[in-house]
Amino acid sequence: MITAERKPIEEILEYLEPYDRILLVGCNECVTVCAAGGRKEVALLSSALQMARMKSGRTLEVREMTLERQCDPEYVEELVNFIDQAGAVLSMACGCGVQEVARRFKDKPVFPAVNTKFMGASERQGVWAERCQGCGDCLLGLTGGICPIARCSKRLLNGPCGGSTDGKCEISPEVDCAWQLIWERLKALGLEKRYEDIISAKDWRTSRDGGPRKIVREDLAS
């Protein structure tokens, strides 16, 4: 899932300084799972913003909504009946959702309330960790299901480097060496020989280096 963290309230208030009426929109997908932008977070942020504005001697009228997905035009359309009543939109979705709302309502300023972080997974309650960078050419079949692009600090395709110690990365004793994890996984599967295979240089054109990416399914397109 895409993970996010709420921006500092001071930054959000700065965005909203010129406006006295806003539409605060949450998202019921990824940011709900990581407790950054679901219905609960929308209500909490709404209260915090109104209290902060009152302390400055002004009021802020907040209309709260939470869409199923903000990255989907079908759901963004639900804002049509409310958009004209607000001076600005404050989105608690990931960057994809913010941009979709801004694309649909071109005459309305749309501000992000969260910082989009990474694609990750839940390690335990309240902890999410990066697992994928969406490189467009998945190597997990070669590395035992552990991504060297997302989980190796140097994104090494053939590791480990000389900086790892006792299975930990040289950048921090809290960070596992991805290639140590890969070795342990391959060994557990009886696939140690695969560790000796040299992974060829990656074609980064499938990643962000090739510019904005798009998937087109002609069988689904209308």
C-alpha cells in the first residue's frame, strides 16, 4: 500500500491562510490503513484546524468528506455538489489523490495535508516499512521475494557490499542488510545456487528515469 504521514499543522495552516471555508477530503484506501487520512484522521484534523484558527481570532468553516478513493475519477465526482461552497480543498489522500482532485477541479486550489512516503507493508501495529519502489521490472523472482531496490540502501543488484556487519546495514544498526535477508531466504528454500547468478544491469527506463509512466489495457479501455 501507499503510506503517508500527516504534515505539520503549521504547514497546513500556512496553505489555508487566505481561506475561511474549506473542503477537507479523506480517502478510504491506503491512507486509512496507515492511519494518516481516513475518516478518523479527517475529524481530528478538522478540529485541530478550527481550534488553531480560533486562537488567531478568526474562524474556519470545514466541510468534511471521505471518498472511497481519491485517485479514481468516479469517486472524485462526488465532490461536485460541494466544491463551489469551499474556497479551497485540503486533501488527506496520497499525492495521486491530490493530483486527481486538482485535475478535475482546475479552478479550485487543492492542498496536500499529508506527505506521501513509500509503498510498504505493516511490520506490526503502528509500524509500516518500505517494500517496493515500483521500478517496473520486478526482480523478486530472482531474490527470494525480497526487493534489493527498495530494501538495500545502495540498491545493489549483486550484493552484499563491504559495509554490512552482522546482518545489518552500515547506515544504521536498525536496518537489516537486504542481501543478508536474500541469502537467508534462498538458503531456507534450498536455492543457494541462485545467489551465485549475476543479475545484469537494470534497464531503468521502466522506472521513473523514463519519465511519467502509464499502463494502457486496450481490452479495458473505453
